[in-house]
Amino acid sequence: MIRIGLLGSGFVAEFYMQALSQVPGQEVIANYSRTMERAEEFGRRWGIAHHYSRMEDLVDQEQIDLLLIALPNHLHLPAVRLAAQASLDMVCTKPLGRNASEAGEMVGLARSAGVMAGYAETEVFAPSVMKARELIEQGVIGRVLTVRSREAHSGPHAPHFWNTELSGGGCLMDMGCHTVEAARYFLGKHIRPVAAVAWGTTLVHKERTRGEDNAVMLVRFEDDSLLVSDTSWTLKGGMVLRNEIYGTAGQVITDSRQTNISAFTVEHAGYLQEKADSDTGWVFPIPDEARVYGYHEEMRHFVECKAAGLSPRETFEDGYVVAGVIDAAYRSMSSGHWENITIDPELAVHR
């Protein structure tokens, strides 16, 4: 039985608990939130025995095997420092750091502590995305040439996302990290990203953030394959997670909205899907949302890796590479030119 400590009680933590409810061989025995009231409420709702309002107390007082970090971006590095000091295996939600410097430090901390360090990038654990990768590995579409990824919704659910000092950026940081890792997953991680160019602006949420609410990014890889990333916080009508993978012999498309369920109602339908915006009229509920988005397979994978003493397929090194790509994209937004992606090869290699 893998004993889990959960840091966080917000949106991502809810999805983690939904996913873990279907994963055998584990138990979340303790949770943390920044207020005890919130920690206790979350813990009662999910049947968690112990609750904390200080991360240090959870790490020091509980005999946990695996620490899940489901915190705002600016708290990832402090949480990783605590886990490394306690020699705890850990999994951190995306993005790993607010920039490559933070992410690189996290890689170093985990390596020095000799612990498992999983990068919780849900996109590459979505069943449709994993099936697309399987088709690519079978050679169904030949050599992958271009990946076009669209990630969009109407805006973040929590205040910290809008604060660029806490989050590290706007929609490109929030959602572009998904598109980068999806492209690496489809192309093969041995193919290095070498340069990026990006445009971003604030079209709608000018009073809420200094970050961009719309962005387009191109990432060129060393074999001249290309990622075209389109991210937005201004899309109405529900979240879009779409990948189009084009190869020399065909194409594969994944789209989280293709659930084959639709309904029309003049009454309020309640919760339908993340960022649905409306629950009347034509609605499109997503069944087993945690599984569709990748949370179930992700949590199952990390728990099984911990139990078997194996390295997961998404690690802090992957999060570091993604951060390096996003850094180059933000530099390009300022310069207006292609920017080289500067990644330390030592920090990018899995150990």
C-alpha cells in the first residue's frame, strides 16, 4: 500500500483525488492546504485522515511514501525543496517551474536526494493521446512532420493564475506547456527542440492580468519537424484540447470534446465539464472527465512506478525541457525574432 501525502486542495487536487479513487494499492493519508479550514473540509470530503496548514508539518509528521504536489506554480520549488530534504519520492503538477532556472533547480534537488521525481503532465496520459502515440509507433502515419495543438478555454478558475509573478506567465505558460510535451511525446523525446518564435497579447482580460490571454508559438526541432501551438483564455463554450499530428503517410487527430454525448435543456444542467461557461441550451457533458483528460492513467502510472521502484515516463527532466522552450518563446515575444532554446544537456537527460 503506497501512502500518499497531498499538497493542495484546489482544482488540480480535486482531479487527482477523482483519479486516485480508481487506482488500487494506494491511500491518501494526509493533505495540506494554506488554511486549516480548507484542509479539513477537503479531507473530510475525500476521507483523508490527517490535515495540515503547514507543508513542513505534513512532511515531518506523516509516514508517507509519495508526495503529490498540486499547488500554485510559485509554490512548486519550495515544496520540492521540502520533499528533497526529507528524501521523499514526489510528483509535481505542470508546469514544473515558472522558468527553466526554477525547473533546473528542482531536477538537481531530486537527483541529489536520489528520489523518484515524476512530472504530472496530464496531456500525455489522456487515453486518446496515448492511442495516437501507439499508432505513430506502429508507423501508421509515417514520420511525424508537424504537430498542431490547440488548448483554449475562457480563463483560469483561480486568482493566482492571473498574477504573472505567481504563475510565471499567461496562457502560454498555463497551456503551452501541455502542447510542448505533447509534441515531444509524438515526435520522440530524443529529438531536441532548438528554436522558438511566439506572439502573445491581452485581448480581453486587460484589467485582470499583465500576462497574455492569447498566444501562438512555433517550435522547431532538430530534424526540422514543427510544433504549432495555439493557446487562449478567451474561448467561450467549453475547453478545447486538440492535437493534429501530420506525417508522411497520414494524420492522427485527438479532441477531448468528441464524447458523442449532447443534450438540449431549458433547465440548469449543473456541472458538465471544465470551463463549460453555460449549463443551458445545447450542452456537451464529458463522462469520466478525470480519465478523458489523463488524470487517471497519470496517477495509476506514478503509483505503480513507486510500488515497483521504476522511473516514470514523465520526470522532472521533461518539465525542465518544457520550461526551456517556454522561456525561449517569451524571449521571442519581446524580441520579435526566433530565439534559440537554451537547455543544459545534463539536466535534460533522464537518469
